[in-house]
Amino acid sequence: MRSLTLKLTLAFLFVGLIGAVLVALIVGQRTQREFDKFVLNRYQEDMIANLADVYEERGSWEEVEAIVLQRPGGPRGRDFVRAPVTLIDENDIVVYSRGHYRLGQRVSGLDRTSAVPIEVEGKTVGRIIFESRGFPFAPPRETPEAAFIRSVNLAIFFGAIGATLIALLVGILLARSISRPVKQLTAATQAVAHGELGRQVTVTNKDEIGDLAASFNQMSSDLRRGAELRRQMTADIAHDLRTPLSVILGYTEALADGKLEGTPMMYEIMHDESLHLQHLIDDLRTLSLADSGELSLSRQYCMPKTLLERTAAAHATKAHNKHIHLSVQADDDLPEVEVDPERMAQVLNNLVSNAVRFTPEGGEITLSARHDEENIYLLVQDNGEGIDKDVLPNIFERFYRGDEVRDIEEGESGLGLAIARSLTEAQGGSISADSREGEGTVFTIALHAQPA
């Protein structure tokens, strides 16, 4: 049995059938018990009334064995039975017994106390003891009481069948509603396993299965996007490696063949290309260590203003050459942050370097810090070109090519913002960007503040 629909249908049917049978048994037994109790009470009342009528008519208990004792449910005066009862007179002497008492025996104690009195004109003329052995309560088949019991049992039977059929119908519907999206998810996962990344399923439910389908769609989209990024990253790495290698190989082959003679400028170019290769390799290694959680960090408590002033000093000359005003705005009493100062300087240097590159002459770059109850925020703000809103969500991706932010100039690897995010997250922080085209960009680094 491999069909989920069949399994769920049978499960619902089994639960519905068991419930219907249990309800039928309980209701049937309860109905029979209460009906027997009702018949017994009426039987006892009729018997006491009959005995009182006989005593009132005869004035004594003589020939009491001829008294009409009515079967439960039968009309008074008909349907004689030998009921297990004991009748005692006003002196507590047994005058009739179908129980364990003998005629003429005196009754006392608990049996006498529990006996039901028979009164005539307000006077107790005798008592009747109903034996615990029970009465022949099963009514004859032709009586209305028997017909009533049969009707009740029949109604319970058909009710149980109806409940079972409804449970089966509901089970089929629910099983299909569950199994249909599961089958779609199964087919989609098999398609993804065979390389069809990005496969989507229709989300029709708002329950846990719907959440599972939505999560699968998100996962499938992320897998496709990740695969595309990996392919793009591989192509970009190959391109960035091939360009300086081509230059170096071209010069070395020419030198080896004697076609060119070495000059200081040629050696400088080869050295610069080698540095570019080394820079790219170092960036890739940093990203790899950060992804695997093996990046070594030397954490220490630092003042936010000190980090910003160090970064501003490192880029002061470059900013001055472009006539860009570079300033630091931070209070001296800000809470300290526990970071690796060298890694954090690498993050800030990357952000400020991009800001200087994309801020026009005469522009302004501001390094500032603020805080709230939990975090310290380091901000790098410029009034440069800004970033297109379609490009902004992807600027921290590796090798993402956005003309406004990722035009890789000579000596640039194109991994700067990806490294900035990885290094920030490795130190327990986060980085984000907000930008408007033509107005500038603000990069915000959030770090946990140390308690005062």
C-alpha cells in the first residue's frame, strides 16, 4: 500500500467506523438500561397499586397468590408472572414469597427497612420486598415497549452506517486535498534532483502543507540563483585571472624569445599585474574562510570614533586629490564595540574607497556613528551618483556586475562588498545600503554595543 490517498482514506474510514460503532454500542446499552429502569419503576408502581386495590377490596391478604402481578410493560390485569418478590403484612409476617423467605417468617433488620410500604387510606397494611435477583424485564415481542426498543436500535444502526459513509466521503476529500500537493512537491523535488533548478509548485493551501510548498519554491529559487551566481562567479574569476596572466605571459614569452628587451616599465607592469593576481587570490581566500567559519579574528574593544578616524586618515589624500570633503562625525562617549580592528578597517576602507571613486569632484563623504539601546551604527554617506534601485539588492553578491557600483577598475577584484558583508557578519554584525540615484548612498554597519 503505497498510495498516500488510500492510506489517509482508510485511516479516516477506520476512525469513523470505530467512532460510529462505539457510539452505537454506548447509546444502545444506555438506552436499554434506562428503558429497563423506566419499565421496572412502572412495574413496581403498578404492582403496589394492584396489591393496594386487592387489600382494599378484600380487607386482608388472604389468597394473595392469586393476585395479578403484571409483567413489565403489560397492561394491568393481564400477562401473569411469578415475580421474585416477598410480601409481608402489617406485623412484618411473610404472607407471600418468591424469594428466600418462608411463609410465616418474621422480617426484621435491613430488609424490613428497605421494603416498600403499601398504604390503604393512609394506613400501612403491608410491605413488599423486591428481590435483587431481578425481574423478567424483557418485554414480549408484540408489546409497544419492544417495538420501541427495536426502533431505537434500528435508528442507531442506520445512524452508524450513515456516519461511516460520511466519514468515508470526508476522508476521501481530505486525503486528496493532502495528497495532491504532496504529489506535486514530490514531482518538483525529483525535477530539482535531476537538475531542473527553479521548479515551482502552486501554493493552494494556507496550512502547513502550503507553508511547505512556499518554502520549497523559495528553496528552488535560491538554488537556481545560487547556481547562476556560481556560474557567473566562475566566469568572472576566470576572466579576472586570465587578463593579468595574459599580460604576464605575453611579456615573458616575448622576453624568452628575445623579441623584447626588458625595461623598467615592462617589469613594473608585470609586477602590478602580479599584485592584482595576489589581491584577487587573497580576496577569494578571505571569502572562503569566512564562509567556512574558519576566519581568524583578533577581537578587542574599540571606540567607534577611533575606527572612523583611522579610515578617514587612510583615504584623506585620495579624497583631497578629488577635492572631496571627507569628515568624521561621532561622539567621544559612544559605547565600545568588540571587533577585530584590522578586519573592520578592511570593511570601512572598502566602503570609503567606493565612495571616493563614485563621488564627483567637490562632493562630500561623511563617516558618522550613532547608537541605540543594543547596537552601534557606523555610517558611510556620500552625495555621489547613487545606485539604481534594481541594482541595490544585489550589490553584496560576489562578482555582481552593476555599472554604478561594480565597474572594476585596475587593481580591483570586484569582491569588495561581498567581503565587507562576510567580515561584518563574522563579527556578529550586519551591513546594509540605502541609495537614491543622483543623491548619494549610505552604507550602514550595525554592531552589538557593549553595556555601559
